[in-house]
Amino acid sequence: MLTLNCPYCGLDKDETELAYGGEAHLKRFGPGSTDEDFESYIFGRENPKGVHFERWRCASGCTKWFHAARCTVTMEVFGTYSAQTFEPPKAIKDAISKKRPGWTWRNFS
Amino acid sequence: MSDRQFDGLVSVRQVQDQGMITVRGDLKGKKIATELKAATGVDMPAQMGASVKGASGILWMSPDEAMVLAPLGDAPALAGELQKKLSKTHALVVDVSDARAVFELTGPNVRDVLAKLAPVDTHPDVLALGALRRTRMGQVACAFWLMSDTSARVICFRSVGDYMFGILSSAAAPGSEVFA
Ligand SMILES: [Zn+2]
């Protein structure tokens, strides 16, 4: 069972109070994009053994979407952060580097 | 829903005279804080806080949502007044009194009864007086706060009020003490 701290209401929320929103930091490709970009936007997802970035919603709570960085192997949570960003903030990346030196995820490291 | 009450580990009573007004907008903005204080007589609470005095108060629901409490009879006029006063501010004001149900729990076991239903640590070190907790109880969304160490109020959608009264009563069933 995961416990994630919602950065909007500041509470540690039980997994059963949250709604999972899939992979974080996807860039949308719509009409006019190439077939390859559109296909990877619809179907291409990371399936890492280790560091992963996800979207979650404080569903039974303040109702806001937020981001979470965690390890899919140990369930360790590196941190949660605002939904209003295109990539993880430096503090989150640093927290991951401390525990998982040399980590990469898509084009982040 | 009629008046009803269940007496067990705590007394569960439906509160029928609580007016509720949802206000959405930037709660950190000066204008909204000033107008809500003028309307209720209490300060805008901090994150996840409940400032309540009698039937009036403000609940912090999210960074851009507050629940204004007022006596039921005053709520429609107060909502209209707030709407006027916030007409030049990016805000939404709706009287939701008829869309919500409120329950009051009274008794020394109040923290234990809440903890049976919600994934929340209700220990006094974690859940302080004056803190609002939005969460779920059983299958439905709700918000609750402690008015004292022996009383709490629970708000949920009125459409699930029967369910809420049922699970609160069952969590308060005599003989089901957490620490007997
Ligand atoms: Zn939240």
C-alpha cells in the first residue's frame, strides 16, 4: 500500500484515497503530428524496474492532480511535486540521485 | 431525510440546520479572505484547517476552494451577498446546503469511530482540533473535523446521506469498542 504526500493539501494520503493517472510528463501529439509521434503518444509507455514518474489525483481529498517519483521495485517514494511542471524539479532529481546514482528515465537523469 | 439519531459508542445525529456555501477562487487572495471573514466572523484557516464558531465558519477544502458555514436560514442571502461582493474577483459562490448532509458525533470514543471508517490516523498527535480532513468513509467521499475531543462533524453528499448514517451507526455499535 502506497502513502503519498499531496503537495496541494500537505497530507499523507492513503492509496485508497488517491486515483492513479498513468505515466507522468507525456507530451501530447495530436492532429498534424507524424504517425510515429502519434503512435508513441497513444501507446508508448515506460515500464521500468526502478525509478518511475507517475500522475496521481488527491481524489478523496483536495481533488488536485500531482506528480510522484517512486521506485517500482522497492515501492520507495522519492517525493511528490506540483502538476504544473513539464519535468521533475531539481530537488526531486537530487533526492533520486542520492538513492539511485546514475538513474535515467526517458530523457531525464 | 428526517431527524434521526443513533446512540452507541458515540451518538450519531443528523444536523439539519447547517447552511453551507461553496466558494471557489484564490484563497490566498486578499479580497476573498477579507469578504469571507466579514461574512463569518472567523479568519481564513490555514491549509486543511477548520475555523468554526457555532454555526458559522470557514473550512479549507483545497487551495482554491472553501466551504463557508452559516445558519441554514441565512445561507441563501449570504451566498447572494458574497456573490455581489466578489463579482469583480475571479470566484464562484454556490449555496450547497441542500446538496450536503451533516452528521454530528458526540462521545468519548469519537476518534476511534472515525478511525474505523476512514484511512486516517485520528490520534491527537496527528489529528488536532481545528484540522479539517477530507477523505473517504467506506465507499464515499467526506470531510470531517473535531469540534472538541468528544465531538466531530462529518459532511458528505446528501445523496449518500443514508449510507453515511448507516456506516457511522454501525461503527458506533455498542460492544465494538476498539480498546475494550
Ligand atoms: Zn490533496
